[in-house]
Amino acid sequence: MATISLSLSLSLSFSSLERFPPASSLPAPAPAPSPASLAAGSAASSPTAHPLPEYAAPMNCSSIHNPPTPPDPLHGPTPTQYPNPFALCLAGEESQKEDEEAHRRRDARDSPASSSSLGFEAGANTSNIDPWSIIGDESSVHVTTDRSSCFSQNPVAVRIEVVCDDCPADGVGICNPGFWGMNVEEGKAYNLVMHIRSLESVELTASLTCSNGSQNLASNSVRETNLSTWTKVELQLLAQGTCRTSRLELTTRKRGVIWLDQVSLMPSETYKGHGFRKELMYMLLDLKPRFLRFPGGCFVEGNWLKNAFRWKETIGPWEERAGHYGDVWHYWTDDGLGYYELLQDAIDSLEFAKGSDKSTWGSVRATMGHPEPFPLKYVALGNEDCAPFKLIYRENYPMFYNAIKEAYPDIQIISNCDGSSGPLDHPADLYDYHIYENASTVFLKKNEFERTSRNGPKVFVSEYAVNGEDAGNGSLLASLAEAAFLIGLEKNSDVVQMACYAPLFVNDNDRVWNPDAIVFNSWQQYGTPSYWMQTYFRESSGAMIHPIMISSSYSDLLAASAITWQDAENTFLRVKIVNFGPNAVNLTISSSGLQAGVDTAKSTVTVLTSSNLLDENSFSEPNKVVPVTSELPNAAEQMQVLHLPYSICSFDLALV
């Protein structure tokens, strides 16, 4: 029997995933090193977008703070690891992970925004999303940007100059639709945070409206006479109606100039209070993931070095995170989901994760509320670099390997070079294996690691999925092939240490990659068949492989494995079988050495199948392809079963 071992790739378990309090003061960021991957009244008129030029120099933040005011609902304020197929491979977009409703804040340190796709955030044409638009025309309001913000890393602020004496009844200003429309629900509260400066008294209304301007869902207002220095203002908006495609409006009817920066809007109820949608996190946690691959694949290095992920620019208060352009997948990331929230970049980053609270970067971690080191165990050097750039990669690899091993000898280093078919020519504890192929190829890969040497580095299957026509947006066919592949990893868990599906989340409005495991929009979510397939393996980490015999003349299109596992009350033998063929199959399943009887009353069979191989789930039919569990009255050490065509079956025999 082979023991399926467990460990963490990064330090945060998913049962305790949260952000820590921001540091009140941090050392000045050191120069960023070269990247190395470590494992809501309605609008006065239709919004008109104008270029936003810049001016001036940064100012200091004021210590003035306006706490949230309880609103009057009507009048506003008074791996494995055996293979652990459930590790995260984050797709990159923060819209896929944070429940922040507004495209908040982001300013770049370079030029100001120059098109409607940017508002005042970025500094280059970074996406096809329109985060900020202008409410009003040039006769009533002028909206520009300047470098007067109090945040040194994010100096660009928006300047709203109201020039009308008799302004429209609904006011003029700016609006933000969030990620393809915000989901606002009646009775729920939404927390707005923004930084404001004005040399005159301020009368600013914050509203949540339906995107077509037909319904005012919530309003609150800021009425202050002393905002000559930058002031953080917090408001709560209580929704009086529901709209799935809402927007945030910031408007005024008072002549004068108002500067705004770092605008953030989030629901008051999120997972552990830090911006993650509860329903998405619960879907993830239901897979029982054991490690996290962060910050991901190509995102870590970028097409150009200037667009690489740099961990030192992702720590500290979110207002001071400049963000960067993800040029591989073509979106701007504000780095709100940064290294501290999860973890990555060579010796300094390891010190941040593992160093004592007296070390340079360990002390930064301590000031951020976590004096204890994180149990970081794995570091992957690069992502998909060995094949296209092998000479360059091999030249640089020893420098990173030796430096990391000297400073942290307990860290296990993952090479990008594939060692499945032959030995590596450089030292490594594990090697990275990626596979994106059609369904037939992935199914046949179930035997990939039976021929792999047991004496060299272990395998980290950090990205696997069926893609292309066989997968569509997530098909039954894809899930069957992937299940067979995982069964092969499970049977070779003496050499395969970790595995994770890729990618994990996708916003349906921004599909740059198909398929994905969990699909969502502003208010809905569903799991693809590949998501549900992974539930068959969530008890595999830490389980024991058990020998079985399956008698059938149809073996070429079958894949099977068995494990023993325990819940709080019972021990089970789980036999997983994939039928990749078009015919139902009669099977005889024999298991020996159970050293226990079988309780038929508690034994079950779970089947994942559908009427069409290419069937997919969707928002309209989220449960079209999901596992169905029923009783298994003939459960026994030896039993005959009928296995449906094109299906995954899990026979769970309760042992007594």
C-alpha cells in the first residue's frame, strides 16, 4: 500500500483565509527584484467619457477620519500531497476573487488615464472595461486628473470641477459600473470608502442606481466644511431595491472643485469580512484544497519584465499599492490580492514568509499582524520557461537554487523542466508538469507516470485540463478524461506529490480562457462538470491506496482506483471508476484485505453523467451535469455492478 502524504504549498489554510490588519508604517520598499515564481438618483444625462489629463504634485494625507454613519433608509445619513486536484490555480483577474463592486482606485505612477477604458486608475490602455464615466456635459462639469493624491505610490487623483450655477436636478459627477454591473440586493448594506479633498465645503451624494438610470436603489451623502486636506470618508448605502446591473454614482449640484481618490465599494457581508464572495469561497472550500499555487502561472513573469509580479509592491495598505498591467491576459490588476494575503519572489520574499520577526522583511510581516513565520514549503522557479527558453532558464536556475537552498535549506524547489520521460540535468526536489490537450489524449495520460523513475524528483502537476472543442466551456467529456488522468495520478502517488486543476475561477463577462472550474457573474455561480469531478477526489489526500480487481472485457476504456478514507463516524472503501466508452458495462469489483465487514445501509454510489457527452452547466441550468448519490444495497467485498456509459462512478462501501 502507498501512503498518500499531505502538506501545504503556502501558509494559509482555506478555513482561515483572511486579510490581516494593514500596517500603520512600513519600511520603504526596496527595489523590486527580478521575478521568480514561488510555488449607486439617476444620471443627469448619458455618461460621456472624456480624456483625463494630469497636473501637480502629491500632498500629504490628513489624519482626519470620518467613521461610517448609520443610514436612514429613506433620507440618508444622520497536494498532497497525493495528487491533490483541488489546489488553486488562480486565473489572475481580481474580479474573479474579490467581491469589490466598484473598479476602485487604481492609479499608475506613470502617465494619467487617456481613454474611457481607464477612468483615473491606470495610466495605459489596459482593458476593454469602462470603470469611470462622466455624468454631465462640458457646460456643467470638467473632469481631469492630477498628481495631487496623498498616496506616494498612487499619486494620480481625479479632479471634478463643477462649473454650473444651476446644475441638473440629479447633479453632475462620475459613475462606475463595477465589473460588468454590480449586483445590488434589497435590504443589504454596501460600504463605501473614498478619500476626498476640497478647498470649499462639500455636498456630495453617493448613490447606487440601476445602470439604465431607471431606479435609485440607495443614497447617502457627504456634507463637510473642512476637507482642505485629504480625508478618508466612509459611508454605508442600504439598498431599497434589487438590480443585477447597478452602478455607483458620485454627484453634486454645488459649484466648485472636488478631488477624489481610492474609491472602494464592497458589500458589508463577505467571507470573513475581507472582500471575498461567500458563495464562491464555499464552493472552493467544499473541494477541501490542501495547498495554494500563488500567484499563478504566466501572471508571475509577464510578457515583459516591467509587467512581472513584484511582491514588495503588493504589501501594506491597499491605498499604497500601485498595481500593474497583466500583459499576458490583458487586464489591469490593482494587487489588492497581494503577497501578504496569499504569498511570492526570491530570498527577500522567503524572509518575509519564513524569517524571524527581527529580520528586515520578517519585521514587516510582524507589523502587519502576523509575527509567526508562515510554513511555506515549496518554491517554483519560473513558469513554463524551460521548454521555450531552456538555455537561458538553465543558466539562471542554479543562481536561484543555490541562493534559496543556502538561506532556507528546508524549502523544496520546483523546476520548470519536465522530468517525466527522462532525468533532469539539474538539482530539484520536484518538477512541474502541465497538460492541456483534447479528451482522448488526457484519458490516455492516465498511465503517464507508471514509467517514471522512482528515484528522482517528485512530480507537481500544477496545471491540467482538457481544452479546445472537447471542453467547450466545461463539458462532461472533459471531466471524464480528467477523472481518468487523476486516477492515474492517484495510483502513482508515490511519485506524484501534488496536482491542481487550472484555471479555477472565471467571470462569465471576461472569458479569456476556457474551460474553468467555477463560473460566476455579479450574482450567480455554478460549477462546471470538471468542478464536480474533483469532488470525487477530495478525500484522497492523506488516504491509503487499496488493492482491487475489476473483471471486465472492456478494460481499455476504463480507469479505476480505490482508497480507504474516514469521516467523523465511519471508515469507507471508495472505488472510483471512469467509463470512457459509449456502452454500459457489467463489472465485478473484488476487494481483499478489508479486515472489516460492509454496512450496506451506509454504503452509496455516486454517478456523474448526462445524456450528451458535450453537455455543460450554465446559469440557466447550473445542475444539468452534477453527481447523483443513491443507496448501494448490494455493497459487498465482491459485487456486480452496471456501469453507465460515459460516466464517473464512486462506490463508497461503509466498513464495520
